[in-house]
Amino acid sequence: MEKQLAGLNDRRKLKLLFTNLESRVADRLLPFIDVEFRGLPEHERAAAVEAAHETFERAALTDEDLFATDLDAAYLYRYLLGTAPRIPREFLLSTDGTEFYQRVLRECCAYLVQVTTTLPRFQSGALVEVLRRETDILETVRNVLAALPERRHPDDFAADFRRQVVTALDRMALFGAGLTDATRLYPLSVAYLSLNVSSEDNFATGDRIEQVLPRTSRILLRGEAGSGKTTLLQWLAVQCASRQLKDVDGWTDLEPFLVRLRRFSRSPLPTPERFLEEVGRHIADEMPNGWVQQRLRSGRAVLLVDGLDELPDERRGEVRDWLRELVGAFPQARFVVTTRPSAVVSDWLRNEDFTEIRLQPMTPRDVRTFVTRWHAALPGTALEEQRDSLIEAIGARRALRRLAENPLLCALLCALHHEGSGRLPDNRMELYEVALRMLLDNRDLERRIEATVRLSLPEKLVLLRSLAYWLVRNDHTDVPASDAEARVAAKLRSMGQIDVTPHTVFRHLLDRGGVLREPVPGRIDFVHRTFQEYLAAQAAVEEDDIGILTTNAHLDQWREVVVLAAGHAHRLQRERLLDGILQSDADEHERLKLDLVALACLETSPVLSERLRNEIEDRASALIPPTTFDEAEALAASGDFVLDLLADFEPEPRQVPLLVRTAALIGGPAALDFLARYSGSRDVNTTLELIAAWERFDPAEYVERVLADSPLLDGFLAVYDPALLPGLEHLRSLVRLRCGFGSGYGRLDFVRDLPRLEALEIDDSAGYDLPSLAGTSLTRLVLVGPSNRQSVDLTPLAEVRGLTSVEARLGTHGWAALSELPHLRQLELSWIDDPSRLSDLSPLTGLRSVCLNHVVRFTDLTPLAFLDDPHTVRLHDCRTLEDVTLLSRWADGLRSLRLLECPFVDLTPIAGLTGLQTLDLTGTELPDLSLLSGLRQLRELRVRNPQGEPGLSPLADLPHLTALTITGRGPLDLRPLADRSGLEIRVGKLVQLAGVELLGPDSTVVTIRDR
């Protein structure tokens, strides 16, 4: 590499860069050396390290070698051992020394693969740019290595598996980027953008996927082509494997198993022991017997099933049966399944308790973030102007805004803009065409790479179209490489001008084309299914297969092909195609699907006769009002004429939310006029849709025209984009505000303009501007953030005199200032490393509610002795707490007690808390319910399933008990509660009930998932 650099200073920087990289790796190696090999003499440690160095030297690895080992650390480790089997003997290593050598070598392989996939390729021309970004690169490497799972002992298979997941999946392909390959790999954990999701059962569209995960253990995720379904599953797998979901309830310690259904289009669906075939196949033979099943059965695994729509329709029933069997065998496991919306009907997995959610189009804020991260992923230092130029262009042109809402299309816009084409397409047909030209033809020319095979762009497209159409006709999304090569060979027989072997041509398309890929050895697919559908549609039109397109238009796997074919076709072909779709003899359900396909063709059809356009628009009027998200999006994509149809329709209240969704997706001034009709709506679902539409319009104008008189959600509003802050002062009902600024904002001065605001919840990665809250009317403040965020100083809160409640769910200090708040009655503090610090709160004797989360070295309640008469005490994750005798002092006034995840506490004093109305012992053992027999005021109780005698008998004489939650597993006899009326019993899925039929009137039993 030094030979590529002319300057002495650049060569020095190169050496320094690699020295710093070595230091990052050494920082990871040293801890286990000092612990696990403490007894190994220093000279033998040094010899073992030198032996590992010599192994790498003899292997003389190149990038090509690493990619030949499939970037698999375990496979690379075995490869190295095989290349130098006599190294331990040559260095005279003892048995312990050899073990140390093998451990160092294995760890280095893991780090080498991770660093290799993180760094940009060190090629000529880009190397100088790489050196300019040295600080960014080192920080990226540090973050990626920090996320790499640690092995707790030499035989820790789980850690090896998680490393495989991170190595294989923590990579994101960014289209374009001519400085490197056609697609440039970048850490997915760094570049990923979390998107909004919504549910048919709940019209809220502001939730991110991380907010939905704790609410359900089984998810069916629907999303359009290019909406990010597969990327989301990859991200979930990487986050689970690197243990980055600690703040997501129920996802802390899961092993992720990714199954891509396209791999099983012609083979049986996998059994659990085959779940490692996608990721981890090189270490599968080391897997302990039953390891996958054990993880699933204990609820410590998530099965990520990608691409239900990529299997033929006739096999989807088989997939449902397969999922039903897995859910039955492993009820505690988590499941996420992805599909395109039209592949299966609504409620397809309802009987298996799957929650259906849908990926939403990217909001303007998402688009800005996406474009920013895309440019940040590229080498070079002069991309800010290019980034801002693209963001401005997308904001100014409505057609580009519609394209950019889809992650795939947004990535293509970024790539085309970066390549300097000077003009951005206005529709996706043109966008796909230009993108394919960029991937197939421009990249080697721009990089001055001399191709070994000379294929013109038309010749490449002919071969790829033939392959794509063959795949679609045979219901395949990937095939064995031999089958793909055979298809190329068959097409080459009609292309006599090409005089090289079919194998050479096929490898050229695969290695240099940028459109085909080999995701696992021996199997071929397109880099994105959308490219396959675009090329297949073009081939169908060229072969004039209009009849085939019409016949298959009702099948979801053909839908996009038909819609894109309408764009490829010439006028007469397009008329035949759409007439065939509209006139097809079909039942009611199939007729609806065909009408939606015809409606979607309006987007891609450049020219249509007035007769045909009018007929399609008449069919569209029959879809008013839309009844599903699919119909709403299909209508919105059809064009502005739909707004006239919406305006003429008189909806029932239940129909309004989807009308609002449709208008919001269309956008523009006419849509804003339509939405303003419902500005005063009191319907919750309509209000949720109006709030969700906010980001699609000018924020201040939208607030004044649509939201000013809205009741919001009983006065509550959540804002996740600082761009929406202007105009909040016009919201007359706003009293509670949640701000979640994941990209950072760092200011709270806008609160001063909200005199009616009473409660504020803030999560801001840029910091908490508490001084700006001085003098505001707030009565409640909630500070939220991850456990590793810098401690926040609460001192400025002394100037917010009206506060009655302060809830800090992250580390804080400056507690003494809270004593200056005369009305403070509720306090929550978290991540307390020294309980003696609680003495700062001693003046707050009148606190009525105290909550402490994650307190270490907290053995008894003495630090809380200053409290006079608390009404509520909640202690969470206090794992050293044993003595709670102090509770007895507060027995007269204590009404609610929650001891969560306090495994060693002695609960004997609870028996004297006769005024308790709520008791929650989640994660805290109460072996015998007899302690509770005297708590006759108790109304709500949550405990783990009591085993053996006396069972639930002590609860029989609690006259006010109306809510009982039993977690855990095993048999539970409800007969002691026979004839009890008005009692709601909630039980975990692994609790086996007896005596349910003996419960009295109005008593119910509900199954829940344990927290």
C-alpha cells in the first residue's frame, strides 16, 4: 500500500493508522489473557503470540483469501491451522501454551474479519481519502469491535454463533459509490435507519419498530418492495447478537436465527437444527446437541423468517403449518415473519397470535436522515455540499419526494446523484433504467478497469432479462448457480456475436455486473428482487407475452411484473394488457385484486387512451372508501384525481381514518384542504392519522390549519423531529408533550412558548437543556435515555418551581437542588452506583411516591429512612437488596408496593402492610402466599406461580381483590377462588390451569406473555 502513496506524510499516516488499529484489537485481547491465562509464564505468552503472528505471515492473506473463506471467522481459523499445523511444535509451546496460541489466533480471526468488513477497500485513488478520514475509521472500528460478542470460555458456542451473525449480517450494501465497488459494504449497525410501523388494529403510525417489539412476541411484518423488510431483519439479528437491545423489554438475551424462505423454494422447510444454514454453517458441526431447541424452548431465541412472498402461493399453507408447529413446540420463543402486503390475506396468522404490522413510507425526516447516512458512509471529505444539494432537490420536487419515501428508491437517488448524472428521474421506471445502466455499464468505465469479457450494455440486459423472466415464470427468486449458468448458456446460443464460453460470460455478469450476486456459495439471485421484476417485465413485453401477464395479474408474485410491464409496453400493448385485466372473469375477491393492479398501472403508464383512463378511474371510485392500508396506498399512488373522489364522498366516522391516510399520501395543497375538513375531529383513530400526516406538509401551516383545534390524544402529543417544533404554540389542547430526538437537538427553549404545557418527556441524544425550563409552567418532567448516556445534572430544575413529579430513567446527579421544589411529591431515579448519595434527598420528607431503578450495593432501605409517609414505593433491579424491615414504619399510609427483580429480598415484613392495595413482585420470589392472608385491602396482585401448598388458598379471603396476575410455569389450581365474581386473572403462557369453570360470574382468565 505504501507504494500507492507518493508523499512521505501520507506514508507516515498509513503506518499510524495500522498501529492504532492494532491497539484497538489489543484492547480487546488483553482482558481475557489476564483472567484465563494468568498462570501461563510471560515468556510462553510471548512465544504463543509470536506463533500466531508467524501463522498469519505464512498464510500471506489477501482480500481475495478472506472473501474466499466467506468472511467466516471460524472457517478462517481452521484454514490457518491447516496451513501451518506444525507451528506450536516449532515454537516449543506446552499444552497450555498451545491452547493460548489457538485462543489468540481464533480471537484475531474474529477481529480481522470484522475489521476487514468495516474498513473501506484500500485501492488506488481512494487510499488518500481513507487517510483523511482516519479518525472516523478508527471510531467505526472501535464501535464495531465493541459490539462483537465476547467469548466467556473457550467452548462458548453461543458467542461463536453470535460472532458469525455479526460478521455475516452487519453489512449494508449502498448502491453506487463509484470510488469502490458497485455496492460498498458499511456496518449496518451504524448506517441503519429505523422506520415507522403501523397496525390494522391501531392506527398509530408514529411508532418505530423498537417500540413495538416489547408489546408482542410474534410479528407478521408487511412491506412493499424495497421498503426495508430484509434489512430490518438483518438489523434485528445483529442487535440481538451484539446484545444491543438491553433497553427493549424481552429482547435482552436472545439468539437470532435467520431463515430466508427463498432458499427453500424447492426443498423442505428447515427443522431447528438447520436454522444455522443461513448464518453459522461453518460452525454447525460444533453445536451442542439440542442447542437451538433449548434456546427456543427457554424463550431465549427469536426466529426471523424473511420473504413469505418469495415462495409460490401453493406452498404458503405449508409455511403456515410449519410456523404453527414451531409456535406450538416453542411458545416462549419470539417470531418475526416478513412478506409483501398482497402475498397473504389479513389475519393470516391471527390464530397463531401474530400481530400484523406494516412498514410505513419514510417521512421527510427519515429521508433527510437516510441521505445523510448514505453520504456519511462514503469515503471523501467534500460530500456535505452534495448531500445538502440532494436533500434540497427532494424537498423541492414532489415527484422526487414520492420516490424517496421508499428506502430502495432513495438509495438509488443517492447513488445517481453521487455519480454526477446531473439530472434525477421523476418516476421509478426511469430511475430503474438509469440505475441499471449505472451498475452495468458505467462503473468499470469510470474506474478504467479493463474487462476480460467485452459485453455491451444491450447484450448484458438481454441476458439478464432472459434470466429474470425465467425466474418469474418458474416462481423462483434464487436458484443454484448451475441452473442460472445453464439459462445464460441457452440464451447465448442465439447471440452468435459473443465468442467466449457461457461460463466466462456468467462469471462476468456475476462478478462485474453489480446486479447478480451469490449470497451463499452456489446460489444466485438478483441484488434486489425489484431489479428482477423490472427486467422480467421488459422481457415479457419484448416477447409480447401480454396474455401471460393478464392471466397471472391476480397473483401477488406477478403483481409488480405486470405493473412494470405497463410502463415498458408500447401504447397498443398497454391497452391490450389493461383491457385484459379489467375484463377478466373473476370472483369478487380476485376482481378487487385485479382492479388494484390496474389502478397501480396508472403510475407507470406514460400514455393511456381517455377511454381506458376513465374506466380505471371509475373502478377507483368503487374503492372509495378504502378498507385497508393496501387500498389506501394504491389509491394514493394513482394520482391527484383521487382527491376529487374523496372530496365527493360522505364517509361514516369509522371510514374517515383511511380517507385521511389516502389524502396524506397524495400530498400537496389540495390534500391539505381535504385534511382541514377534519381539524376538529374527536375520533381517536382520525386524530392519530392527522398527527401522522403532519410530517408530510409544511409544519407551521399544518398546525394552524389542521391541528390547532384538535383535542390531540387527550392533550398528548409525541414529536420525534425537531423540524415539527415551529407552530406548537398554536395547539390549544396541548398539555402533555413527548420529544424523542434520536438524531439530537439539544434545546428546550421552545417550551417557554407553551404556557399551557404541564408535562414534558424528553429523550435527546444531544443532551438535556434543563436551564431553558426555568420559569415554565411544567408540573411533570420525565427524562429518558439509554443506560450509557452521560449523567444529567438536575440542578437547573430548582428554577422550575411548579414541578410535582420528576422521573429520571437515566443516570443523574445534582439531586440536592430538588429540595428547593416546594410541591415535589413524586420522584424516580435510576442507575444509582452508590446508595449513600440518596442522603442528598433527606429534606424531601414529604415525598408520596418514590421509585428507584438499577441500584447497586443497596442491601436495606436505610437510605430512604428520611421519608415520612410514602404512598407508593417501587424498587426495580435492586439485586443486592435483602432487608425491607423499614416498610413497617410506613404501614399506615403505604398503598402500592412494587419490588421488581429483587431476587434476594426477605419479604416477611410485607405481612404487616395491611393498607396495601397494589402489590407487584415480578421477578421477586414469594414462595408462600400465606404472608398475604392479612392484606384485606389488596386489590391488585402480581406474583410468580406458587408451587405446592397452600397454593392460592390464602387469597380466598381477600374481599377486594379484583386483579390477579400469575407468571412463571407449571400447574395452577384455581379452585380456592371458586365462585369469586368480578376477578380478572391473567396468567403466563406456560401456566397450566385447573378449575377455571368454577369461577363466579364476571370473572375472566386472560393469557399473557411474561415480562
